[in-house]
Amino acid sequence: MSGLDVLAPEHRRLFIGGQWTDAEDGGTFDVLDPADGSVLTPVADGTVADGTRALEAAVAAQHDWARTPARDRGEILRRAFELVASRSDDFAGLMSLEMGKTLKEAAGEVTYGNEFLRWYSEEAVRIHGRWMNAPAGGPRLLTIKKPVGPCLFVTPWNFPLAMGTRKIGPAIAAGCTMVVKPAQQTPLTMLALAATFAEAGLPDGVLNVVPTTSAKEVSAVIMADARLRKVSFTGSTGIGKTLVKQAADQLQRVSMELGGNAPFLVFDDADIAKAVDGAMIAKMRNMGEACTAANRFLVHTSVADEFAKSLADRMGALSLGRGQDDGTDVGPLIDEKAVESVTKLVDSAVEAGASVVVGGTAHGGPGFFYPPTVLVDVPHDAEINREEIFGPVAPITTFETEDEAVRMANDTEYGLSSYVFTRDFSRTIRLAEALEFGMVGVNTGLVSNPAAPFGGVKASGFGREGGFEGIEEYLDTTYVALTVD
Ligand code: NAP
């Protein structure tokens, strides 16, 4: 019905200049099913030469694309939005297969990710500069907004669609062309999106997709080329730092959506039932494999027992399984390494004095499963409170005063999202001002919204995706001084 065969052999190849092609050396790599580790399908493994070809295609398309009327760019985005919406089940099924998330979660991501196409289809026609008189009189000051030019997008595996559309939507609206390098665990969703954009009428070369196992080499050669003008990366802080250094050589503009270590603060005046509802979303969305995931639960001592018990009851009742199966609440983690890393953090928290209320031991396979876990009495300085867990584990640490809570919350190199549960209005304002994070969720476990500026500070990076701010990442300003006789 949808007209898109998401696993068609065609969509397991590179998409360059509007053509589906094999890798230059014919190489492929396997995409695995994280629910059992089996091979889902081979996919073309882009080489450095393929990366160069993709950049050439983006560069060749840039001139005409920048001059395509904004309304036309917006209409293509809108058509792509309609197409993705009409094949929402296909996209959700594909994402669930390659990433492991449940079909329900995947459908939620399709809705969320697709909204960036709709939002920026509307924003394309609202790009404008300004006109003003010089304060001292004389010249008129005019500004013009122009697309930055060809972009490189490197995306992670945890939200295979949305982490792409958050960049692709505004870039297309702004008139930029692009090369997308999806994560090697989850290239299929991005390839299906490329097929959908082609169907929506996107001109050849505007969007190129190069799956590869040579991310470092392919990105390096593309970024060494002065014609590339922008790099937008979503992924770990370590790789983000490498790319920022790499971008320095050609002084490319850079947006970095990096790791997080979100504090989830529950005050003694909070509605505890609502705080637990929020915690279930902030912790369990995407099996905890989200940069926005609540990483540290900081709970006032007077409500800590009630909160921990209620959260453990809810988390303990979730069932693990294959994302596509009915009744599955929690899918597998992405790979064996992820299970090992979560296991290590939980074990070290227990060694540091924490107690396990529920979960706490890996499933043992097949598949890369880790059970929902609640830990109490976690020392503030435990490793699990410093590292990004990226799994379904909720460590609870207590505090006595608001000052202590803020100090603990800010005691991290990261600054992406944070969550606050309180019914005190003044406290809400104080915390929104005091928390050193790009996003603060108040009495909610979900901050992501396509109409809002998503992004972090400190080691969580810089730049914003979504909202009015998101398109600015893809626009340069030319200032024109007009002398009037
Ligand atoms: P990652 O290891 O940094 O990988 C992200 C992407 O970078 C992948 O496509 C990867 O390719 C590529 N890559 C790896 N090394 C590279 C290099 N030297 N040069 C160029 N590209 C390179 O991160 P991940 O484990 O996939 O994702 C999890 C991280 O992403 C977490 O830290 C999470 O917090 C963060 N994240 C942040 C946001 C946000 O908006 N702030 C959103 C989602 C996730 P391969 O697949 O081939 O390794």
C-alpha cells in the first residue's frame, strides 16, 4: 500500500547523485538484528572514493538548489513528510528491526522525526534578512540570508530517523546540499528516507547517503575539502571533539549534538505519582539509549523511599523482548558492548555502596538485553552518576536542600537536558536559571519537540536543532551597506 519496499536490495546501496550504486570496491557490511545477533542484510560499504563522489554530487547540486525558490523547497519537504506519514508502519518496522526498539517506540520516532520535515517545510518561506537605518544616519544596513553550502551530517544509531531529519529538514529548507553518513548499525532507515525524498522530487545530488564502516577515513576526506562548508554531528562527545578539530582546517561551520548526563530532580513538594510517570518516560524511552535520558535521579530524602518503590514497581513490571513482538515493553540494547558497559556501571555502583531494588543482572542472551534496573543509596560521586549509562538503569541519590540539589545536578561535564519535579513556582524559575543545561523539563519527562531548540552546553556541544533556531545553523548572513544620495 505504501509503495516502498524498505528492505528492497536497491535500498541497501549507496545513494549518490540520485543514483543507487554499489561501493567502489564492491564491499558490503552486515546489519545485525540486535534481538538475536543474526544478520538482517548486507549493505554497501562506502569507501573514501565513494565519500568523495558523494561530496562532488553535493557540490554540483548546490548552485541550482540554493536558487530554487523557497516555496519549491518547502513543497518537496512537505511531500516527503506526507510520504513518510503514509508509510509510517514501514519506517517503524524497519527501525525496530535494525535498532531493536519496540514498534510503538519506533512509530513514536517516525511521528517525531517526520515533524521536522513538516516544521521546516513551513520555515523555508520565512527565511529573511533585515533592513535598518544606521544609528548615526547615512547608510542603510541590509542583511541577506544565504545557505551555508554543502554539509556533512554524521548521525548515531539510537534514533535512526529523527537524528537525520533534524538536520536534513532545515538544510533542505535553507537551500543546502548534503552528504549523510548514518551509523553502521542502522543505515537502512536513512536509505529508505533517501528513497522517499527522491520520490518527493528532491533533485539529484541534494541528499546523498553513504553508509560505511570507515567513518573516520570517509569523514576526514570529505572534511579536508574546502568546498564542504558545514559539519553537523550527533554522537559521542569524544568523536565530536575530533570532528571539531578536523573542521578547523577548513574553518567549516560546526554543530555538535553530543552526550548527556541528565539529572532528574524530585523535590519534597512534587506530585510523586507524576514524577514517577515522568521518570518512566525520561528513563525508559528508547531503552534508556537517549542523550536526553535521565541519568541520575536526585530525590529529596523525605520522598526518596516512596519514589524508589513506585519506580521499581513500574520498571520491574516491564517485559523484555524482540521489539516487533506483541507485549514487548523493552527491546534489546544495540550490541554486546552496550550490555557490557551497562553491566560494568551497575557493578561498580554496587561496589560503591548502592543497593539493587529491581533488575541488576544481564539477561545472558541470545540478544543484547539488560533488564530495567533501579538502584538506591547511590553515592553522588559513583561512576554511574558521572558516565552516560545509555541503558535502562535508574540510580537514585538523595539530597537535603535545593542548593545541594543544584550543586549535584551541575556537577557534570555535560549540559544537555535536565528534569525538575516541583509544584513551587518560584523554585521552578530559580532552577531553570541555575541549571547549567541547554534544556530543562519541568514536571515532564520529555523535552524533545520539533518546534523547540534542542541542544546542549559544555561537553554536550553547541548549536540547536528544531524550532526557529534550527534553520540558522544552515544560513550565513551577508551584510550590505547601502549609501543613499
Ligand atoms: P558515536 O560512536 O560517536 O558515533 C556517532 C556517529 O559517528 C556514527 O555514525 C559513527 O559511525 C560516527 N563516527 C565514529 N567515529 C567517527 C570519526 N572518527 N569520524 C567521523 N564519524 C565517526 O556515538 P554513538 O555511540 O553512535 O551514539 C551515542 C552517543 O550519541 C551518545 O553519547 C549520545 O548521548 C549521543 N547522542 C546525542 C544526541 C544529541 O542530540 N545531543 C542525540 C542522540 C545521541 P560508526 O557507526 O561507523 O561508528
